[in-house]
Amino acid sequence: MQFATFAEFLEMGGYGRFVWPAYGLSIAVLGGLLITSVVRHRHLQKWLERSDRRRRRSRSPS
Amino acid sequence: MVQIPVWFHRLASPAHFYHIAGQALPWCAGPALLLFGVGTFGGLLLAPADYQQGDSFRIIYVHVPAAALSMGAYVFMALAAGIGLVWRIKLAFMAARSAAPVGAAFTFLALATGSLWGKPMWGTWWEWDARLTSELILLFLYLGFLGLQEAIDERDTAYRASAVVALVGLVNIPIIHYSVEWWYTLHQGATIFKLDKPSIAPEMLWPLLIMLGAYALVFATIVLVRTRNEILEARMASVAPALTRHRPDRNRG
């Protein structure tokens, strides 16, 4: 471990205000892209399931 | 024309790929998360501070992987688009389109983290030098590719036109890589991607290599999800054309 205390770790030898935004931004952008892609996937799946059901119903009136 | 092997033909079928990609996804996402965690831990806590740059050098662990993958993603995108053009494989176009936003994100991150590193080390957020400018052009190439896809209604035309842009833009990739050798620049030379041994201490190197693996797997994960989305969108377009971004193909009517 390179840092004796948690406060030192946050301070990053005086470069904390550059290091932390770099890591935060990276995680936010990549995480955001992953999450929006997965959410879109769920949305598309649900839509196609619904439309399949609709078409089956309209084809075989009971 | 070169003969395409049978396995390639099967993989190029969107339905088959959708299934395979679904099975491959956990094997990309899991290791991606694991490597990201280990690499971040190693980079922030275990690697020693640089003797010149102090702890600011820890930005390297998010900067270099983003920069490397910004170029790697572009090559992937251009090759996929090229394969789509030559062999008329729709899945290849879909993969190219899926890679573009991820590549653009990597490029943005390379520029932003580089800026955050440049301010304390060079004393400036931005400098119009060869490395930084050519990386900014890469971002515009990605945005141009995506913009063209959105601007053209007919899907196959959009795929082909943007593929040409992607291929022409390939010329920028060696320019970015060699910019630090060809021109006078603030940016330091290569430490890893060169023919010699890497010029970085092993304790600093291993988290960087792990982060490179993590970023590559993050790229694979997001591209797999997005390519599957493209396949579903194509199905949606054939069911309800009015609801989708692109008009369905002419031959499908």
C-alpha cells in the first residue's frame, strides 16, 4: 500500500483534484454507455414479445 | 471472390450470432468487471508514485487504455464496415455501427483524462500539438460516422455510406500513433507499444496491462450488447416500420 492514511489517499500527493475526476469520468462514461445499452436491449425485447403476442392473437381469433 | 468458410457464413447469420453473442456476454462482462477492479486497485494503491510526476501519473491507468482502445475500436469498426461492403454481410455493418459510440467514448475519455493529466504536468489543459490534434480528429471521425448513419433514412445506404467514411478515416490511425515521433510534441513517446522492451517499472506496468485487458473486455461487452440491439431493431423495422429509425430494406418491402 502506498498511502498511510485514507486522507492521504484522497489527497493523491496534492494531485487529487486531477486524479479523481479522471477516474470518476472514466467509470461514469463507460458505465453509462453499458447501462443505456442494456436498458435499450430490455426495451426492445419487451416490445418484440408484445408484438409477437399481438400478432398471434390477431391470427387466431378465439 | 474469396470463398467464405461455412462457419463464417453461419456466424454471419444475425439469428445465429444473436444466440452466440448472448452466451459469450457473461464471459466478457464478468472478467471485464474483475480486471477493472484489480487494475484500479493496483494502479491507485499498489503502484509506487512516479519519481518525477508523483501521484498524478496514476491517471495513466485510465488514460492509456482509453487511448489505445480509441484506436483499436476504430480499426475494428473500419474492418467490420469494410467486410460489410465487400461481402455484403449485414451483421458486419451492425457490428461497425455498434462499435462507433464505444470508440467515441474511449476517444473522449482519452482527451479528457489527458487534459486532466496535462494541466498539472504541462501547465495547460490543451495544446494544439500533433498527438492531441490527431486524437481530436479521431473523435470527429467517429461523430461523422454516427451522424451519417442518422442522416440517411434508408438503412442499407446508411450502412454503405458510413462504411466508406470509416475506411477513409483509417489513414488517421498511423498518424496518431507516430505523431509523437514525426513532429515536435509535448506528449511523451510510447512506453509500451513499441518494439523495444517497455520503458516502465514492472510494479507500474502490471496494473496498466490489466487495465488494457479490462478496457478491451468492456469494449467487447458493450459491442456485443449493441450488436444484439441492432439485430432486434432490424426485426422491429420489419414488423413496424413506422416506429423505427430507419426504413426497412427495399427488398423486404
